Amino acid sequence: MAQSTETDWVSRFADEVIAEAERRAPGKPVVVASGLSPSGPIHLGNLREVMTPHLVADEIRRRGRECVHILSWDDYDRYRKVPAGIDPSWSEHIGKPLTSVPAPPGSPYPNWAEHFKAPMAEALREMGIEFHPISQTEMYTSGAYREQILHAMRHRREIDAVLDRYRTKDKPGAKKPKQQQKPVDEAELAAAEGSGAAAEDDGSAGAAGYYPYKPYCSVCDRDVTTVTSYDDETTELAYTCACGHGETVRLSEHNRGKLVWKVDWPMRWAYEGVVFEPSGVDHSSPGSSYVVGGQIVREVFGGEQPIGPMYAFVGISGMAKMSSSKGGVPTPADALEIMEAPLLRWLYARRRPNQSFKIAFDQEIQRTYDEWDALERKITEGTAQPADAAAYRRATRTATGELPSTPRPLPYRTLASVVDITTGHDEQTLRILGELDPDNPVKSLEETRPRLDKAERWITTQVPADQRTRVRDEPDTERLAALGDTGRESLRLLLDGLDDHWSLDGLTTLVYGVPKIQAGLSPEAKPTPELKVAQRSFFALLYTLLVGRDTGPRLPTLLLAVGADRVRKLLAV
């Protein structure tokens, strides 16, 4: 088997996982896992639940080893609450399995779970993430876990004993567990949640004893049920429901219920033979499902807990509210509207799982793209640091091939400025892009896609209307008339040099050079503090005369976008 030459965190985890897989099940495919609950929009924080094992699985496949990445859809979880933007009448479905809840109004999908699974699955495909999906609804209702459920019920007292070690909140003198990591805000906390089942009741013991199984009522389909008795020999289970219904079923035949989360998760580790699975901060504290699960999988199911890191928060920088139904935390599908898939992969690949980071939806996205393009240049030149080069390779290709990329990746900030000014007019956009570099002009917008489309989407969805660029239709005659000699001269120097400098690089030299020439210096002179003040004053004047405010897109791009004739019209003195 080929060994990796990479030295990044992914390669180190792959080494551990392969060694552990060989110890547990020599020669068999390596199994890594993720779990997502489609209880609502699946956030960029949840994406770390998938990206971490994906990157490790992909590295294992690169080495020629078979690896299966299971993605468990926890779609048999209970519906917990009605999110913002949904008709309050949906509260009647609280307690039902997510697959039994109607999809939000207007959705083409058959139920709530499928409505939220679909965009996530599509985003994962766009990102080149291969996975084996498992619907927990299908597994439970088909009877696939029947033996595991009966086993858990036979060993309910042992399970109860494990859980009881952590039931400290009501015990006198019990200490509260220390919080592992404080989220920056509520949105980040929501984004950090792993499975929506993390807060689920653990089947705490009642008057009739402890039972780790929760039936869904055969009348109202909700899990507001209480098990009142169970016979190990006959597997007869009696329950009552808050709706007033009560019945006795044979658990050896009954398929409408599930193990409580703290038992369900370790059961699946043993059932699937999972070697690697990360966990979010909501699973990491003492008494959490991950900690308790490690004991239950060994003591009850005779399996082993997966190895894997706790992953940290993924924050969001400045996302505009896209719609009332999505709230404030964006999804991978939202991110892929404004950034290319390799870039989004890179943001996760370059940081160790326990390092938090932010994904920019505001102006910072331009800086993120600048970093990405600078890294690409270093890769081409062979000057990138080994870990940076490894993250780049993991972002741009998987074991099965390269991800699609933009043939001619012009700077994102340039594309954003152009579509901001042209409001997406293709002919105008092509004219401007073709003039950026006259020696090597852009001949078709297809050369600049999909990056151009992502930049346009960012402008239209994330930049507030009052920050969009609106070029003046007519000259600001009052402002022009009030100019002093220095201001008038600066505009004449600019207009006189337009024809000889009509390219992105040329106009950059021109706009920075005008204040130098006025100061009696060479256009190549290094700026002094005084010269920088003069340049800022000149730039503010140009912005005011062109777009009516003292800031805007980079001036060379703005001038190209406006066009030489219109620039002359608006700046003529």
C-alpha cells in the first residue's frame, strides 16, 4: 500500500485510522462515519461533521486502501420545534419522526427530512464528497436493528447503570461540567451542533423501570409515550401515550420506535464497525452521548468506540439574512452560491479540526480569495509550505479526480466590482474584462466561470443596496465648478493619460502617479506620508465625481467599467 508523503493533520489521522482498522478488522474496508439530523437547514458548522472524515477517507483511498464513508441521516429523530418562518400550526407535528412531518409550504419534497436533506446532499456532491447514505428511518422501520433493540432491552439494567454514573444534575453537591469551548454567539452555537439528537432524553428510569426504547404512538405518530412494561421472553412491550392511546406490541415484530440517542449511537458504532468519527462540542462534555456511548458500546454491544477528534466552531462573518426561513446561519448550499467548491473545501482542509475559523460572507470574502489565489501562485512556483501545499491538493482534487475549476480565475474582487457596476450585463461585462489585459484579453465570459457567477451572486445577495455602486448619469457641475487649481490639474492629468494607460495595470500606474507628478516626482517614486495623503484626497475626489460617495471599487477597475468616453464626460473641467 502506498504511503503518503504529506505531513498535514489529515495524513496523520489517516495513519492512525489505518493502523486501528488493521487491529480491529484486518483486510476489511475502513469505515468512517458522519451523522446529520435534517431537522432544519444543515449549517456550515455541521459541514465539519462531514468534511473531517471525508478528508481522512479520501487520503486513505489515495493510498490504495478501500474506505467507506457512511453518512447517517438521523431522519428518524423526533421533530422538536417549529423554526422561524414556518406556520405555527406545524407544532401539531412535534414529537413525530422527521420523515412523518410535512415539508415546509411550497416544497417539492415528500416530508420535512427530505426537504433539508436534498440541498445538503447536492452541496456535498458539488464538493466532490463521496458517501454512503443511510436513512435511519429506513433502518428502523425495516427491522434492520431488531436484534440490537432486543439486545439493548435485555441489557437495560446495565445501560441504566452506565447512564446513572452521569446523572448528576439533581444530586446534592454535584459539580457542573466545565464548558469545553464558549461559542461566540447563538448562531455559532447552532452551527456547532452535530446531530439534532444530542439533547434527546436518555430514557431515564421511571416508576416501571428503565427502558432504552421509545415507541412512536400508532395513533398520533408521536413519541410522547411511556413504556409501562416489557417481557424479555415474549418481547411484549406495553406503552401509553399522552394522546390517550395505549397498547401492547411485540418488540420482535414492532418497527415504529427507536433506541434513545445515547444508546442508538453506540449501537450503530458496533453495527457498522465504525473506526473513525469526529464529534462536535455538544457531544464532548462529561455525561454527553459520546462519552457515555464509549462505555455502552464496550459494556453492552461488545464493540469499540471510534477514534476521532472533537471539532471546533465554524463562525460566520457578516452574512446578510437570505430569507426568514433560513435564519442567520448559512448552509453549504448558501456558501457554494458565492464561492467555488475548491475554496470551500480549502477552508476546512487547512485548519485542524480543533481549530475554529470563520467563513466570510461579507467583504472579507475578497481577502479570502486573494489568499487562495496567492497560494495557487506559490504552488505553481514551487514555493508553498508543505502543509499549505497539501491543503491545496486536498481542496482541488480527490482520490477520484480533480474538481471543476475556473479556466481563467481573475481576481474575485475585480469580478465583483465589474458585475456591481454593470449589474450583470453580459456585453458590458465582457467589454470590461477584455480590457483588463489588452495583451491577453478575455474573449468569452465562459473563461471566467463559475467564479464570475459566484461573484455576481455575492454582489446581489450579500452587498446591501446602499453599498452598491451607482455611476452618475450626469457630471456633478457644482462640485466641478468649486474645484481649485490643484483639483482641476489632477483631473486634466488623468484624462490626458487615459488613452495611453487603458488597461488594469496602466490605470493603476496612472491614478497613483497623478499626485506624484503634481508633486514634481517621477511616477515610479516611492510614496511618502505626504504623498499618501495627496493620493487619498485625489481618490476621494474621483469617487465623488464618478459614484457620488468618497469610496467604491478599486479605481482602475471602476474607470475601466465606466468606459473612457463616460469618464471624460463626468470629469471634464
